[in-house]
Amino acid sequence: MPSYGFLSTHPPTRCGLATFNSALATHLTADGTRGGIVRVTDHGDDLRAGPGVVHTWSARTQTGWRDAAAVLNTFDVAVVQHEYGIYPGADGEDVLPLLRRLTVPSIVVLHTVLRRPSPRQKSLLEQIVTAAGAVVTMTRTAHDRLLVGYAVRPDKVTVIPHGAAEHVHVPADRRTRPHLLTWGLLGPGKGVEWSLRALARLQDLEPTPTYTIAGRTHPKVVEHQGEAYRAGLHQLGAQLGIAHAVDYQNVYHDQPALARLIRSADVVVLPYDSREQVTSGVLIEAVAAGVPVVATAFPHAVELLNGGPGLVVPHQDSAALAAAIRRILTEPGLAARLAGRVPLPAADLRWPAVAASYGTLAERLVAARLSAVSAASA
């Protein structure tokens, strides 16, 4: 089995990429396969190296990509998480010389594929795909957007879904009142204010629903804006007269606690403002846990939920959100029907199956490299 070097933000940094990279690394090395994380850090990050971290690339270090590439070259395959904002340089451009310096095959995982990128962003992503051995998107939407909107080789692009933890077998802590849930790092664009307004429209239900908003404010939001967004949510809940029905959990749940929380929900609400989001780990976790979802029409939700395990509503429309939630809570049999419409076999969404797909792709790249080396030396 090939060994893996991972390049990404990583715990104790709290962000979607760090969580994803941690899970993928854990499952790709669960059988004892050698692996190591090259962790990317920025201002304000906890700089203590966690288990598995073999090198830290600080955004404040000039040409730090050189040392990061050297460490990744000690493994058989480099797995690189890509998002425009995590690497140094304009639009994170310093990841490009790193990729070009690699002497081992690389898999670049694209967490964002913009529909309307700036010229710099478009050029950068095209060059990243060219430099990579293979590229992974986590949705068919992102795959198609990449092939249509960017000059890339189609044979380099593979779709592997975002992984999900095993929640189905966690006992469901059912509550006496319907329970709505949103979780994840908070900040402007999360759209939670629309959920609060929707909750206010559901106060005629008997019993009235409760709503849990679980998660800390995104560290980059705290750095630039403090807790203004969270304070605004508290203020809005009070103005709407629903503060008593909202549980604001300013915590970052570990996996067991998060699993129990998800399984206690009757509806997961994803009211995101983004019209660009092609990947949502929260959405995958909810679907894999068998909980009905109401989401705004961001691309991943449209792909996964239309005709599937949830309902899609327009952006920034509290009336539509409330109507969809009301349907799930009151229409006989609807919640069960939605929960049963998982578009893929549930096992295919679990991390072991997802990691196995990455392993197959890595083995193919290593075999191709060995074949090329043999041909060159013949």
C-alpha cells in the first residue's frame, strides 16, 4: 500500500477542510499504512502540532512551500486539499509552485469550483489541475462545472463523495417537541437569521418546535468581526419572541456528541446564502444519518436533495423555509419517505468506503508512475 502525505489545514484548526482532512487521513491509514500531515497554519491558529503532523507550513513563512514539498516527497502520494483561502499568496497561489516541485504523484481535492471565478482564480485552478496527478471533486455539479468552465483534461477528474461518519446506529434521543437543527461554524452567509424568522412562523404548531444552533463562530470571522454575527442572532431571536425556543450552543462538538445531536433532530435546516457551494460536509452528514433536510438551493443541495432526502427552497425566503419545515413535521409519512431517499447506498457515503476510493486512485497513480519510470529506463 502506498504511503500518504497530506497537505491541508488540520486540527486543532477548526474549519471544514481541517475536519475533512483529519477524517480522510485517519481512514486511509487505519490499517497501519504510513501517513503524515503537512499542516497549513495562519494568523491566530493554535500552533501546537497534533498527532500525525510531521511539518507545519506557516502562512507567514516566505517560500514555505519549498520545505512543505520536500516533506511531502518523502511519501508515495501527496493528497492536497484545495481552497482559495488557505495557502499564502494571492488566492492561495503558493500551492502551485509546491505542486510543481513534487516528485511523487499528487491528488488535489477541490472543495470549491467557482461558477464565476476571477481571471486569476480561473488561471490558477487550471494550472493546479495541470500540475496534479489527479483531481477529485465531491459532487457531479463540481465535476461538470470544472469541465465546462475551465480548460482542464477530463480524464484527470474523478468524483468521490464527501465522507460521513456512522450515525445511523447512534440511539435517537427523541424529544417531546419537534427539534430543528443547524450546526457548523457560524458567520455571515450561514443564513441562520432566515431560520429564526421561519421558526417564528411555526409558533402555531402544537407542540411548537425548538431550534438548536450548534457551533462556534468561524475563527476568521472572529478575527475580523468579533462575535457581531452571533450577537445579532441572539438579538433577532429576542425581537421575534422565540428566544425561549432557541438553544444557541457556542461549542465545537466532538464526534460522539455531534452524532447524538444529529440523531435527536427531526429536521436539519441549512439556510445558506451561498449560491456557489458545491460541497457541504454538514449536508452529507445529515443525509447519511437519515434525518430529513430543508436547504436553500445551493448547488450541492440541489444535486443531492431534489427528488431525494429533503426539500429545497429559495434563498433568503423565511416563508418558504417555514412551509417546507411545516410539511415535514405535519404531513403523515413524509419524514420517513424523505429519510429513505438516499441517492447512494448509505455505505458508499461512509468514510471507510470514501477512503477506499481514494486508495484505489492513489494506487493507480503509483502504478502509472512506476510504469513510466520502467519505460524510461528500458
